Amino acid sequence: MLNQLKFIITKTYHLKDKIAFYPSIIALSGIVFSYVMFYLEKNGISKYLLEVAPEIVVNNTETSRTLLTTFIAGLISIMVFSFSMVMILLNQASNNFSPRLLPGLISNKRHQIILGIYIGTIIYCIIILVSIEENSNKYQLPGFSVLTAIFLMLNCLAAFIYFIHSISQQIQISHIMHEIFKISKKRLIALIEKENDAKIEFPNTSSFKTYHTPKTGYVTNMALHNIAEIAKKHESKIATEIIKGMFVLEGEAVFKSEKELDEETVDQIMSQFSFTDNELVEDNYVLAFKQLTEIIVKAMSPGINDPGTALNAIDYLSQLFSIRLDKKDLSYTFIDEEPWVYIKTINFETLLYQVMVAIRTYCKQDVIVVQKLIQLLFLLKKKSKKENYTKAIEEEINYLKTDINLAIKNEKDLEFLNKLIGKND
């Protein structure tokens, strides 16, 4: 039995960072808890409770089996209902908002924990049910274990009520946008705080030796400090060639080195890049801009036609861009105030253009949305303290003005928007 538990624990450990991790670990806890109950039953806890508080202990074999069987069937029904509803709501979110939102919704740890509670309780009830023997003079019914199953079932009912409330809140677009904004804001602020104001002297990377990846997937994380340690050890500056969050194909350039490195060192550096099949906002703040842009475009599609959602998403973009103005386009990793790793990042001009070009393409005929975009751009221009950032914003204002004059035919609307642009200028 110990070998079986060891095998289950090993398999569960390998699920870490996966969606199945929390359900698996709680289900494992159900197995462990049932064996703890066996130990307590063996030491006479049910017999003791029968003497102290007989009214709370189930001491009838048929009643115990009926209760446990009902719990198992009821929990399976609740679990099927709960996650059938999840699939319906996720499909609705994908159709109405954006398919790129699904990884963030599916990875909700609270819902995974609730699933684990269901599974763990079912496993516990099954093990206790199987352990019940026929009445005999030498056998004490595990009444305390059955009583515990009743409390676990009540806990599952509370978890089910919480789940219904939580999923109904999570699927609302206002909540989704707020969560995207909150997570990306936290990520952006953390990056800004890490930026070093020390004088940077980094060699030209055009002559560096290029190394390519043997993997395919999204680059969700780069252990930059570890890479810097390796670079310092070999006295060779490193320049990353990929942007965090981008999709990389096998054979693409990943990093460059000032000096040629041996195969073992290259493998050490390659192991510092994490590849997965999904993107998450907490790993890459740029994804928040993409997701909010897709929500705006989807909301303005003829099938959805929800300008209110588009306006709310533009408000969140305004706040994120305002924070992004404080971040530098060039990033480095330092050791003892010396830059050892140059980090390739998406610059402000490219990020602003990618967001605005999508919105302009699909929303340029809506006067209210265009008005909001004008306010966004002039707000950023007012807050910008870097010349290259201000120039990028001014270019976007000109692009938007061109699209307005081509797309909007109503002279009154055109006059209103041009006057708004002229007023802010």
C-alpha cells in the first residue's frame, strides 16, 4: 500500500504547473485522509464516540452504506453539472469575446480546487464504503468515518454554491477585463521597478555568435538572472533574440553570444527558456494589450454590436499605456551594476501601432469609439516624457485622422471629430 501511495505522489508531483495539479493533489489528500481515518478507527474512535455522544454516530450498516452511496452518486451528478456549465460558459466567452481569453479562465485555481474537493470526497466515500463489513460481535462499524463523510458532503455543497456564484461573476466581460488589467498592471509595475538607471555600456551585437532553439512553442519565461550568471562566468555578453510571449519555431535564433560557447554551456542557457503551448497575462504583459484589443474588435463586430464593452476596454488600454510610458524600450540584466544580458522587448511604438491598427480597421466608422481613441492618444501625448514615445503617438493621431476622413461620410460627425483633434492639438 505504501508503494502505491508513493507511486501516486510521484505522478502527482509531475503534474505541477498543469491544470490538473490542484485536483490531483486534493484527490490524493482524500486517499491519505481515508487511511488516517482507518488508523483512528483501529484505535477505537467510533467506540469512544458511541459512549460519549451516540446520537451523532451512524452505527447501522445499511444506513451507512445508503448514505455513502447517495453521497457518491450525488457528487458525481454535481460535478457533471458544474463542469458542463463551465464548458457552455467558456464556449460563450470564446464566441462573444475572444478565444485567447480561455487559458486564463481555465487556469482559475479556485475552480480547480473545487473540482479537487469533489473528487477527493468521492474517493474518500468509496474507500470508506468498501471498508464497511457485515455486522458482527467482533466488528465496530466505522461510524466516525461515516460522520466525517457527512461533513465533507456539506462542505461540497458549500463549494458548489460558491462555484455557481464565482463562475457567474467570472464570465462577465467587465470582470474579465478588470482581471486582465489588474494582472498586467502588476507585471508592468514590477518590470519598471527592476529597471536600472546605471550607465549602460553594451557592445554591438551584430558580430555575436547566434544559437538556435531545438524546441517549438510560446516563450513564457526566461531565467534572465541565471543567464547573466552564466554570461559572467564565461565573460561573454548575451543578447536574447526572442521576445517573451512570442511563438518560436524549431530552428529559430534564440540568443547571441559575444564569444563562441561550448555545447554544454549552450544547453545550460537553452534550459533557462521555458516553452509552453499557451500564453498567460501574468507571464507577458503584452498579451493584455492583445486581449483587450481583441475584445474591442469582437465587441464592434456586426454579430455582437456592443460599443459599451469596446469603450470600457479602451479605458483599460488608456491606463495600461499610461503605465507603459514609464518603461524603457531597452532592457538589460545586471550583475554588480554591469549589464550582461540584453533583453529584446517589444518597443512602445510597435505596441501602440499593433493595438491601434486593429482598432482603427474595425472601429473607424463608429463616431463614439473614434472619439474615445482620440482622447486616449492625446492623454498619452500629454503624459509622455520621452521624445520617441511622443513621436509615435503623434504618428498614430495622424493615422487616425486619415482613417476618419476616409471612413466617415456624415459631414457633421466629421466636423465634430476634426474639431476635437484640433482642440487637443
